[in-house]
Amino acid sequence: MSSTERSIAAAEAHSAHNYHPLPVVVASAEGAWMTDVEGRRYLDMLAGYSALNFGHGNRRLLDAAKAQLERVTLTSRAFHHDRFADFCTQLAELCAMDMVLPMNTGAEAVETAVKTARKWGYKVKGVPDGRAKIVVADNNFHGRTTTIVSFSTDAEARADFGPYTPGFEIVPYGDLAALEAAVDEDTVAVLLEPIQGEAGVLVPPPGYLQGVRELTRSRNVLFIADEIQSGLGRTGRTFACEHEGVVPDMYVLGKALGGGVVPVSAVVSSRAVLGVYAPGEHGSTFGGNPLACAVALEVIAMLRSGEFQQRATELGDHLHGELRLLVGGGAVDAVRGRGLWAGVDINPSRGSGRAVSEQLMARRVLVKDTHGATIRIAPPLVISKEDLDWGLTQLREVLGA
């Protein structure tokens, strides 16, 4: 039995089967490349679902983490620490907002956004107690906590986890008329992904986000943008909302905010919204810890340079140009996306998304399937054009295109 087989067998014997990973066991990684326990190198075209926007082992991020590890890693929020104020200030400035509420994982940040919107609805908007409603879109993916799966339309994520949390209404993604019809006097927020990642990198129709912004503003409803996957450079802008010139009332951030080093997430909003909290009403022992703040501060500094947004734009244009050539030849039914982020719908004649992912793995390229027939391509923003082209060549050969 090989080292890979032994590792996989042990994992399957002693860990819950809540994931179905590809049969590769990674031992080290650098930049856009990962090396398995057998010494084989693979091109990472997934980047930890955008958590690794800045690549594996990014020296700036590792240096920031190492320096902080030598000083202090955790104080809890019972005390102040000397990285917290800078983190909150600089992240608020990056978002052009006032206040930050730090958490750890993306799902925690979404839960925080839900709680914030409800409290704002009761304390500021004046919605009667217990009647706050949040409108969401179908095919959404905001996490897998019990509250979040209560408004999921993915049977795999939702089934057998009830009873479900009330207070949500689901409308079709991209349908502004349906959204308008769902918003009533008890609605406190509209929660959307500017681009739906898990659904297959679905980009809404032009003008949709602008319409959402105008509707929510006119009806005194918060617009919450879940930019956990789409934000922080992935689409060629700091935030995907910027492609339509839209600024929401609240950003929900995660994944790349921790640089692939530590879990860091945050809700960022105005003082009028996040100012509704009083001490003890919400919190996290690890949220905003010194190590997380040190890494996130370096992420913010890197984003301020604009370098990564520019790379995502230029390489993204190239990526989508090459992928569009695959459509219509019988191998690929459609491609979508923005920046260095794409969803590729595989024609059933070429197999499932999982089968294509496995064939690419055999050629040393790692992607991941979703919703049966789709593969997602989201390499680290540090990938070279030569490596990107090599990965695309492997895809063309697997598809016989």
C-alpha cells in the first residue's frame, strides 16, 4: 500500500465522511503548486475556494505570522491587544465603512450578519419583535450552520437537519421583480452573493446588483453582500460589487482575509448598523485575535497595492478567452465567471464534473466539481500565465477539445 493509500484509508476510518475529497494527499505547497506525499507536483486551480488568493506559503504573510507568533497569539476579547485597532481601522477603510466585527470562519460571519440585521430591524427600523425577515436567493451558499441551511435550496446541505430556523424568504437569483415582491414592512435585509460561487460561479444579469441597491435603499432594508468567496481581489476588483458600482450596507468577508494561514472573517458596516450592539450580545473568544489581525493586516496592505486585482483582471481576461473557445464543440456547454474565477459546465458526453476533476488530477491539475456537471476554476492570483496555460492545456486534452 502506498503512502497515499495509507493516508486516505486512515482518514476514511477515523474522520466523519462530510467531504468527498479527490484521492490526493498534499504534504507541502508553494505559490500555485502543491506536492503530495509521493513527491508528485500538482497545479492548484482551486485555491482553497479563494482562501488562498495570495498563494501557498506567501512569504509576506508567513513573515507577518511568524513575527506575531513570537509576541502574543491570543488574549480573548476580555482585553485589548496592540494589533486590534489597526486591523479594524484599516479593514474599515478598505471597505469605505465605519466599523468591523471580527469573527473566524465565513459561516460565523454570515450568522453575525443575520443577527446584526435582525437587531437593527428591531432597534432602528422598528419591526415588531419576532417578525424580522431576511430575503435570500435560491442556489445560495452562505455556510452550513443550522440557521444558514434553513434558507438553503441545496438538498444535500439541508436534508435531515431540521427543524429549520424561520425568518427567511427565498427568491430566484437575478430576478429583481421577485425580490421586490418579497420585500415587505418586516423585511430587515436582503442577503446575496454578488456572484454565486458554490452554485457554479453564477454571475447575475447586468444591472441586477444596482437594482438591489436601489430597492433596498428606497425600502429602508439593509443590503448584505456575502463576499467571502468573491471578495478581496478574486474578480479583478477588491469587491465583486464594484463591477456594478455598488456599495452595500454590509460586507461579509472571510477566506482570503486570513491569507490561507489562519481563519479570519468579519462583518464590516456603518456605525448606524454595527452600533446596535452592546457588550455581551455577541462575540467570539478567537475572533480578532492578535495572530489573525497580524495576518489580515498584511492581506489588507497587499490589496491596497492593487497588484492582485490587476493580475486577476489580466489573467482572468485570458482565462475566459480560452475557456470560451471550448464552448460549442460538444465538450463544454457553457462557461461563466469574472476575473480569475470560472464555472465550466461539462457536456454529459464527456462525463460528470467529478470524473473530469479526477482525470485532471491524473494530469497533475487540481480543480473541484459542483452540482454534478460543473467544475470550478479559481487558481491563486499569483499563478503565472505559463502555468495557467499549462493547466488549460490539460483541460483541453481531458475534454478532447
